[in-house]
Amino acid sequence: MSEKEEKELEEIKEEAKTQMEEIAKSVEEAVKEIKVEVDVSKPMEELRRLYEELKELETMKIKESSEIQSPIRQKLEEMLVEYGNKTVYEMLHEATTGTSGVALATMVAAQASLTMQTLERADQYARIIRVPKGAGKTFYVQRLGAPTYSTWTEGSSLTAADPTLGSVSGTLAQYGKVTKVTDLLQYTHVIDFVRTVGQLHGNTCQAAINDKLWTAIKSASTNAVTLGSAGDGSEATLTWDAIRTAIQKVKSSKFPGDAIVMGPNKFFELMGQNITGVQYYAAFAEFAREGVVPRIFGARVILDPLFGDSFDGTDGEIYAAVFSDGISAAWGTDGKGVTTEIFRDPRELSNYVVSYITGGAVLVEDASVCLIKHAE
């Protein structure tokens, strides 16, 4: 290739390079001016639709939960709607020709059951024993003795041992309330009658359950913490140290010790005392602000005046008790709940409304309880 040809070739290359640079620059400027627009209206519309559906579902869930009633309450409301325009007199005197008399008894029993559900229920902390029909008045609670473990060596034959079984027994009885309704009082509106008598009978039946179970708890004798001095005749002050020691005794007996029962008087006396240990202040602050009863050393606090709420310093009187939920005591029951019956005594121109429960309480594990009581 001659010199002239080489020169022409270099000029062509330079010109091509210049053109490529210009093209690249033009493309870069064109790209900067391009605006990419994506239509997001449909996805956003779908998201808004899903959001509205979710809100609607949440609203429906809240509404449904607020409208849910227990079967007992629902049945009661239905019956009150059906018979709500009648007087007690009409309900009772229609019993011979219809179902009104039976309905009145059913409504009172339903109201009594609902009232019992709103109270402090000692049977919630007991082992429930369903007594079979025809079993008689005595019921039995089986308990398994603490087994010991065996040590085996490789190649040795295993020796089985029967567990140590035992049982405690309780006696069924009937507890309840009877209300006399004279002919003059029978002109009361049935709704007022059902509410008033049902609440009265429900309170009475639950009080019987609580009283019997707390009495069973108080019969424990293995563990005890004493306060005051024997014969001093002065009510002792419930202390934090007594509660700590009582829980420790139950746990050392290999039971949970996860509940403590006392009357409101002793509880508020305890809350008025100082306790060393700032780790407890937060729980007590919550009680002072909201009235939420705190757990004490992990034990649930049960406040029930039926356990005992007034004391005089008598030797051995029980101020509180630490026990084990579902272990310490048992409640035998026929499973029927509150039963209400109505009968008339023409000699008195009156009707009697009777509500009752069938059950019995018994202490099952003595060592699972620690009583806090006055020294004796």
C-alpha cells in the first residue's frame, strides 16, 4: 500500500470515529429525554379493594364477637321475649295447662347459672369429679403415690413394680336457696322476678360451693406458717414473709403452690405494707393505678370474703392459705348445675321457688396446702 493510500485510510478511520462519537452522544441525549410511564392504576385499585375487604372483615369479626352469647344467656333471652309480657301469677297458674310454669323454673335456673359465672368460683381451682348416676352419695378421688425410680445396669433384667394407689372420699349433698312467693307478690312482672330471684339463688349456690371447698382446704395439716402469739387474743398482721414461707413450704413438698386465697380485708392490709425489693414495685403500681390484683411470688391471688374476712385473734384461726390449682381439693358433682323447682302450698297461699346444686368437697393432697394461721 502506497503512502497516499495509507493516508486516505487514516482519514477514513478518523472520520468514522468522529461519526460514532456523534451517534453515541445523540443516543445518550435521546435516552435522557425519554420518560418511562407505567400504568399502575389497576394494581393500586386492586390493593385498595383488598384493603377495604380486610377492613370489612375485621369490622364483621368485632361485631360478631360482641354479639356472641353463651347458650344459657341466649336461651334465657329467648324465653324472656316469649313470656316477658306476663306476670308471675300468670306463669304459675298456666302451669296446669301449658309449659309456662316449667319455663319460669328454667329461666330462674338460667339466671342463677349466669350469676354464678360472674362470681369468684372456688370450683375453678378444684379437681372436678363427675359422679356417675347410681353411684350413691359417696364419691372417690384416686391419687397416685410418688413413685421412686430404679437404677438399671446394662444387660440386667428389668423389674416392674405396681404404683402406690390411694383414694380419698367425699360425700354428696344438696345446697341451695328456697324463696317464698305469696299470692300478692305474684303480680310482679316476670322479668323482674327472674332477674332478682335468679341472682339471689345463683349467689347462694356459688357461696355453698366456695364455702365447702375453702373448708376442705382449711382442713390441711401438713404445712403451716404461724403469726402472732398463742393466747394473745389479738388479730395478727399478714406479712410478706409469711406468704413467701408458705409458698416455699408447698414447693418443697413438690407441689406448685400457685394459688393463694384470703379475704379482701387481709389482702388490702397486705398491700398497705412496705416490701423491700424494688422488683415488686411495678406490679404494685399497676394494682394502685388499675386495681388489677397482682400475682404474689408467682401465685394467683383469690379474694373471697367467704374464706374469712373478720378475725379476733383466736388461736389457730386461718388468715390465708397457699394451695395448688387443680390438685389440692376436689369437687364432686352430678354435672347438672343449678336445678330450679316450683311448688305450691295452698295452706299458705304461696308458691316456693327452690334452686339447688348437688356436690361435695374433699381435700385430696394435704401437703399441697400451707395454711397461714394464728399461733396456737
